[in-house]
Amino acid sequence: MTTIQDEIPGPRGRRSQPCADTVRVAARVVTHTATAVVVVALGVAAAAGWRTPVALDGWTVAAAAGAVGLIAGLLRAVLGFCLPTAWGHEALFGSLISAVLLWAFAATFAFCLSYFFHAHALDRHATLKVTATVSHCVNRGDAGNLCTYRWLAGDHAYSSQDSAVRAWPDGHRVTVRIDPAHPDRPAQVTRSYWALWIGVAVGAFGTPLAALMAWSTESGLDG
């Protein structure tokens, strides 16, 4: 004779789903490994310098690891939703969200810090003042104005794009700074670092906070 109690699986069905448990544990390991790879790869990219081959490789590895971790985290959360589990699927999705936040904050910190050093280096080497002609200014709304600057250095003409305080009419002339050793590099027109510093601060504050959230969420899950 079968009773109602006989039909209820053991502790939330964990013992009745050994294969699902194995997949969930494997997905958890993959997600944690992906997080470690993302953080290390972003650190390498930030230290390697702006748009260097090593930095680009670091960003590529971080993006690939993040994609793998996201897939593994989603698989783990879906299994927790579809199959009996000792933890609620809300906690599993919370763990995935905290991991994604960690990746996002770490990427913000690495990008802004790397670009700050790059922009600061350009400013430091742009010691020669020349007159440039402005053309093709475009108002990008909240992003400000973007103009093309053309100048002469020696017998050669160069051009680059940079921000502007206003959308100047074609033919407007302004003074820009260039690197005399490398006149082909972008001219320095206006440079403000406040947005980069905000990004660095957000990344520096958010990364450990997201890591703490991830650790706290995971500590409540039985691997």
C-alpha cells in the first residue's frame, strides 16, 4: 500500500537527483573559476596599458570567461528552479547576479584606470602648441560635441577627433597641443578627468562590495 508520504522525495529530492546535483556542483565550480579568470584577466589588461596586445588579450579572455560563467550560472539556477533542491532558485539567481555585478565593477575599474593613465600620458607628451582648423563638429547630446581637428607639423598635415566645448563652425581655428616627437598622434584639445575618476571610484568601491555579496550568497548555499 502506497501512502502520500511514500510519494514525497527525500530531503527536497537531493538524494533522488544525483545527476542533477553533480551538474549543479560542476556549474558552481565553473562559475567561480570564471569569476577568478575575469578578475585576473582584467587586472592584466589594466596593467598592460591602453590597447596594447596584452591588454586586448586580457579583455578577450575576460569576456570569454564571463560568457562561460554566465551560461554555467544560468544552468545552475534553472536546475534549481526545475528540480527539487535544498536551496531556493531565488538564492541561485542571486548568486549569479552578484557574480555578474562583480565582473561589471571590475571591468569598470580596469577600463577607467587604464584609460586615465593613457590620457594622462598623452597630455604629458603633448608639449607643442599649434593652430588647428576645426571641421565636422557633431553634437552627441549628453556625450558632448565631437569635432575633427586638422593641423600642420613640418610639411605634413594631420588630423584627429576630440571633444569640444561647443559645436564649432567649419573653419574655426583653435590652439591644440601635440606630441612633437609623434605629431601624428591625436591632438590634445580639452581634457577632463572627472568622469574617469568617477568610474575608478565606482569600480574600486563596487568590486569588493560585489565580492562580499557573492561570498555571502554562496555561504548560504550547500554546494
